[in-house]
Amino acid sequence: MMNLDLDIFSPLQQVKLPLFTEYGVEVFIKRDDMIHPLISGNKWRKLKYLLRRAQAEKKHHLVTFGGAYSNHLLATAAAAAKFGFKATGFVRGEEVENDTLFLCRLHGMQLIFTDRESYRDKNALFDRHFANDKDAIFIDEGGASPEAALGCSELVDELPFTFNHLFCACGTGTTAAGIINGLQKHKLDTEFHAIAALKGAEFLRADIDKYLDNPAPYHLHTQYHFGGYAKTTPELIEFVKLFTSQTGIMIEPVYTGKMIYALFDMIRQAKFTPGSRILAIHSGGLMGILGMKNKF
Ligand SMILES: *Cc1c(COP(=O)(O)O)cnc(C)c1O
């Protein structure tokens, strides 16, 4: 049987910048991006219990879904290679080639390009190809599942002290829900800020609430999308460059750039009382920047 060694290294790092001193706040980053270069950040946490379940069910073939730039597809490919699974990824849309898919293939993932119509019904796709494959396990797009929320909740177990505010980038909302569950479990009154990476994201509230163990308050900020999912502006690109060059902590424009931008914006608007301790989750996904090289 495979040995699933899922121990991780994700240090807490304080970032010191003149802006933070000026407004009297302390800012820390939870370096989930350091968990693994490709199975990075929240994708590792989201896969953890899905891999455990695959192992328990003696299934050796991970089957999952994503867009052509999906961090989840890449994380699944790399996790499969690391832990001795086979992997198949259904890719939404016509056949293309890019850096993400190259890295998926490099790690041995088989890619099946799927038109947008068929892609909508993922269970049907799985059944059509793998109904008779007893070895195959269905993993939803982005890893979305109760197991994923559970994995993300464990981030809170690792925090050495309490924060007044916690910032997290948000796509499907599973990571946010998991972390909110973790805060509740530890009875912390940390204010949680979900920064939506996509436009018109009010619907995310329902998606987050779906995975909450108990109803809980949180802030959902929907105005930092910069045009929509995987969209960007020169201002965001400049911000990503500046933050990366001033801290040595790389961020990218799809998720973490928007989240850190939001944090800076709210600090400048004096939203946090002096003395506040703020934690930003670096959810990884750094390879996503490769699809945006031409914007820099
Ligand atoms: C996938 C991803 C997210 C979004 O996570 P959800 O659980 O879908 O909200 C955030 N940040 C990074 C870097 C990601 O790759």
C-alpha cells in the first residue's frame, strides 16, 4: 500500500513594510505556498482527505476536472506522481497547450479535452469513461467536497496566536468555509475576510455557507475582481510586481495578488484599529502567473 506522508511545512512570516507601521498594524503571511511548489497551498489541504479516502477505498486512479489553467489539475497531477496514483484530468474546452497543461503532462496526467457542453455534467463524463474502472475515484472540480473543507480547517490548528483579522482569496469558497470552521472550532473571534477573485461574486455566500459546520459571520468582499476571474489590470500587475520585489514573497494576479491588494487597500482606508494583528493566507497557485506573462 502507498505510504501517504502528508506532513507539511507552512511557516508563519511577519512582513514589515512602512505602510503597516504608518497604520499601526502587524501583518503576517501563512506560507501555504511553501507546502509544495506545485501541490501548493490550499490545493494540498483540499486534496489531503480525498487522497486518504482513495487510499482507504483502494483506488489508485484520481480522475478530476478543471480549466486549462487550473491550479487544481496541476496539484492533482503532482500529488498523483508523488504518492503513486494514476491521474486523469478532464480539461474544459478545445485542445490547447500551455505551461499548466505541460506540467500536468510532465507529471504523468492523462488529459481529456472536453467541450463545454459535456463538461457541465461531470458525473456523466466520469461514468462514460470510467464506470467500469474499479480503480477510479471521482474528484470534483477544484476538489470541492466536505473533505476539502475539513483539510482547509486544519490551517487554524497550526496558528501559534490569535489574529484580529484573517484574509483569504476565494474562488469556489470551499477554502474559506474550511478556515471559518477552524476558527469556530477554536472559538476564535477573528474576523474573516474572503476576497472574491471573480466578478459578481455575491452568490459565493451560499457556496461558503454550504460547507460551514455552523452558521458564522464573515465578510465577503466582491469589489476586488479587477474585471473578473483571471482578468487583470495594469494597476494589479504593478501591485504584484511591487509586493514581490519588496518582500521576496511571490504572488500572482489570479488569486493572491487580488487578496493582498484588498488588504493594502483596506489598511489605507484605516479599516483596522491600530494594534490589529492581521493574517493573510498565501494559498499558493504561483504557476498561474505563467499564463499571464504577457501582461507584465
Ligand atoms: C484554487 C485557489 C483558490 C480558491 O480556492 P477555493 O477553495 O476554490 O475558494 C485561492 N487561491 C489559490 C492560489 C488557488 O489556487
